[in-house]
Amino acid sequence: MYEPRTYRDWVKDADLVSFSVVVKETDLHIRARRDLTAQALDAVTRYRADIERYIKSHPIFLTTLKPLEVSKDAPPIVKEMAEAAARVGVGPMAAVAGAIAERVGKELLPLSDEVIVENGGDIFLKTAKERLVGIYAGESTFTRKIAFSIQPEETPLGVCTSSGTVGHSLSFGYADAVIVFSPSTSLADAAATAIGNMVKTAEDIPGALKFAQDVKNLKGVAIIKGDKIGLWGQIKLAAG
């Protein structure tokens, strides 16, 4: 079921052009120096086609909730999803939104020195100035109260969110939001799912953060449950 992505209306700065690209389940909100809708649409269509063709011949890729070894001739994006998911013990489709966001974003970078691609709460960004990424955590007291400060030298960066109480993403936990930062957007996406699965109550936050610390190439994690927040890594909070 589609849910209106009202958080997209929170964007306050006006230095970049905003546009949307929708192909089936993929719904991207993109910001760049100029309107690159045609180029983004072409990229989304190609990457989705790669994934869909692989699923047609390997249906388990779509449904498994466990790591899956893919064939040697699998498309690069399929291999990337599988590798990211295997590192945190989830199924490869847990990385699909992040993988598409990053690949589309990187294709647009030669045409715009700043690119932000948001795909259902999973973000790839390359920026030339400080950007604030706001927090949407449903009924949590932290929603719209705090944000994360992202500096240019930290990008390209993936910032991905999983929630057990907001949206349609599959989660076996009840965290209001798990936000993961990584140079690999596909890994950030898969890790957000894996960490979110661990959080049923606020008491689970320390253990989930410990798990995150052992995953190579994660830069930071924030876990929100109700009025509690747990933080680890190289992340900087700012007022929302």
C-alpha cells in the first residue's frame, strides 16, 4: 500500500532543483543542480530491469530473508545487493532501495556536482555544503526535533532508515527509526533492516549498537524507540 511521503515537504533550502522519478515500486525524489528527470528515468529503468530479469530466473532472490549466494553472471547491482545483505545476515532485497538510489545518484554526478537521491527513506547524497537530514520516526518525540549534519567531505554517503512502526518496509522489530550511515548505500540499507529487526524495546538498543560496531564500513548508527535514542559512530546531531 502506498503511503504519502509527507517528509519530502520538509525540505527548506532552495539551492537545488527537485524532481521525482517513479517506476513501479521505485519512487525517487531527487535534488540536483538542474532537472535531470530523463537521465534518472533511464537509469532507474535499466537497474530495475537487471533486478527483475534476475528474479525471473532466480525467484528466491525476491523472497528469501536470509543471505543468498548469486550466480557468477548476475548483474552488478544484484551482486552488490547480495554482498551487502550477507554482511549483516538479511535477504538481498533488504538492500534494493539503497542500491538503486546510489547507482542512480552516481550516474547523475557527471551532470551535477551535487546530487541527493531519496528512495523511500534511503538516501544517497553528494554535497558541496553542509546538509541537514531530518528524522521522521512516527510518533516518537524525536520526529522533526533533531537532524543529522552532513559535511561535504563525508560524501558520497548513504543514509538509510528502517522502521518497525512507520511505513511499509518489512521489519521484525519495533524501532521507530534506525538510521545507518555508510559510504555504501546498499550496505546502509541492509544494515538498517538487520539492526531494526533486533529492536523490540528500548532495552534492545545497546545490543543493537554493539552489533553495528562490528560491521565493517558503517560510519554511524542512530536507534530511536519512543523517547529513547542510542547513538554510535561518526555522526553529528543538529536541531531539526
